Amino acid sequence: MIVVLCGGVGAARLLRAWRERSDEEMVAIVNVGDDTEMHGLTICPDLDSITYHLAGLHNEELGWGLRHESWRTMDRLAELGGDTWFRLGDLDLATHLYRTARLRAGVSKSEVAREIAERLGVNLTLLPVTDDPLETRLATEVGELSFQEYFVRHRHSVVVRDIWFAGASHSRPAPGVLDALRSARRVVVAPSNPLLSIDPVLAVPGVLDVLRQRGDAVAISPLVGGRALKGPADRLMGELGHDVSPAGVARHYAPWLGTMVIDRLDEAERPRVEATGCDVRVAGTLLDHPDQVDELLEVLA
């Protein structure tokens, strides 16, 4: 069994490529720090991004949400004077309506994630890292923000001074999370934002302990040529005093990391990454290049 620690789109693309090439059992342990409530509905962006990608339903044009989407509900809400900065497509709303109704009926988030994935034909296990409340919060130049306020409302354009995960210390791993981490043949960290996508997963009590005990996790650097391929990981790391490089990512993961996979463009960084105490593998890591995907998965195998 392979376990992948996941954020959103980057993890979704890795999982989809891997699933297309392998029948090995896979478990995705997914960040829930991005989860939010809008219009009375519980929204789980990372779980949904991964589910939609694996089901072949994702919106390639937008990079999020569902294909063949329409926006009549949001347009009408705007006409009524409602808050529409966080736009939800008409088809996407069905997912959130279903999830919210099930949660209010007393079903856990992990069980709802399983139900949605099963009904959309997803053939791997998706586990939110916790069923308990956990929220990524950011101190910024414009005040304290939720993740979605930072990422969507402000388009991750404001300077961040601190990040924390409200509720994490009182949360418990969702059923199956620690067992999967302990028994996995390999634990892989997707090329997701270390500070916003992976750190919330590590903040759930027990997860970091298991990773330290194993000491063999393999992480794919989310930075190529000193830049994030998507999102604000590079800028955010710089704002919070991290070295904006694969070596900086490896140093952040150092207490539990076994191997870091860096892109061929960063091969000169190899000595600096090795100096953090981990092994290094060099491969193409661009998930929109099939030949590089094959090379990357061979290294991960």
C-alpha cells in the first residue's frame, strides 16, 4: 500500500497519474485546514479537488471545480446582494448540499468523503486527516484571515506574518489514518504547499509521531527553479523566513523525511538538500509531461 499526504490540485494530479499507471492499493490522507462554511454549507476544497480529478470530472480550464459548470445560482445571489467572492458552481453545490446534510445527520466527514468518492467511481481511499474541526488561520498585513479569505478573497496577495491551525491540538486522526501510515509500503508527500497543505496534516496529534518513527517518507519538492508551479508557496516561504528552494523544503521536513525528490532543473541543489540529512533523487517532476510522470513514478516506486 502507498500512502500520499495531500493538499489540493498538485496532489490530485499526482494521484490521478499514479492511479492510471498502477493497481497498487493507495490511500490519500488529505488536508482539511482549508475547509470552510459558506452559505450554511460545509465545503472541503482539497477533498473535492482530489475526488473530481480522480473521477475525471474536474474543470481543466479553471483548474478547480467541475467541468460543464454553470453559475446561475451565484449570479442570482449577486443580484440579491449576497456575498459571492467565494464562487460555487451549480453542479459543485450538489456536493456541498449532500455533504452538509449528511454531516448534520451525524455522519463523519471521512464517511461522507468515502460515500462521495464511491458514487463518483473513485478507486482509491480518501481519508481526511481528521473528522474534527481544524482551521488554517493566517496573520497578515490586513489582519487575521481564514485560509479562503487569504487564498480566494485576497488572491494570496497580502503579506503573511504567521500561520497556525486552530483546533489541531484537540483533534484526533480520522479512523484509518494512523494505521495506514504505519502499514504503508511507502509514504509519499505530494508536491503540495508545505506550509498551507502539509503542515495542517502534520498538526493532527499522532501523525508526526508515526512519520518520525518511520523516518523513510519521500517528498516531492513543490518548488522548481526556485518557484512554485502553482500557488503562493515560494512567496509564502520567503515571507516566513524559509529558504525558498528544495533545500528549504527539505529542512522544513527534516525531522521525519527520508528522501527528497528534486526536479532536474534543481540538480545543482543536490548537495544543499543532502546537507539536511535526507537522501536525494533527481527526476522530472512536471505532472503535465507524461514522460516526466513516468520518470517520477519510477523513482517513487
